[in-house]
Amino acid sequence: RETQLPVALPVGRGTVYLSRREILYAESMAYKLKIHRAGAEPLEVRWKLDELEALLRDPRFLRCHQSYLVNLDHVARAERDFLLQDGTWVPIRVRSRRQILDAYHRYFLSKF
């Protein structure tokens, strides 16, 4: 399945391959994308968040804020924001909080 394939990201003059499972969340900041990974240092690439979202095309990734894309498999709690299993808080867009939380709950229930 496509969602099991690694993601190939151009970094410098090379390519880094990431498992979708290892991506905790990604944040966009000043023309850079910082991809936070489980058990590894964040990876910085010159991409837009929209580009990563389109590349992943995976239901476990949810755009929860203008600057954040979260891997729902790593969410421990969903409240006003997402609390990840590693203790990191990822913000949820205030204007769309209800829809984002509903999408999270639908994803969570679809796993069972």
C-alpha cells in the first residue's frame, strides 16, 4: 500500500527516506519545514507544508493548523490542542477546532 512506502525528501544534494510511522509532526516556519521524528533530531527541508501534505496523501496525517501537520497515530490526547505521546503539544486551529477534533475521532474509531 502507498501509505506503507517511505517518503523521499530532497535534502541538500541528496535524498532522505523517512518511514511515515517515524514522523510525529511537521511545522512550517520561515520558508522551511521542520519534520519532527520519533527518536531522532528534527529534519529541516526547504519545502512548503502543502507539498509534504500532498506527498504523504495518508489519512493518519491531519492539517491541524496553518503551520502544523500532525501524525494522528502519535496523539495521546485531543483537547484544545493535541498532546503527543512524547509530551509535545501541537496546536489546533481555533476556527476549525470542532472539525479537526471530529476528524481525529473519526480516524481513531476507524482503527477499530
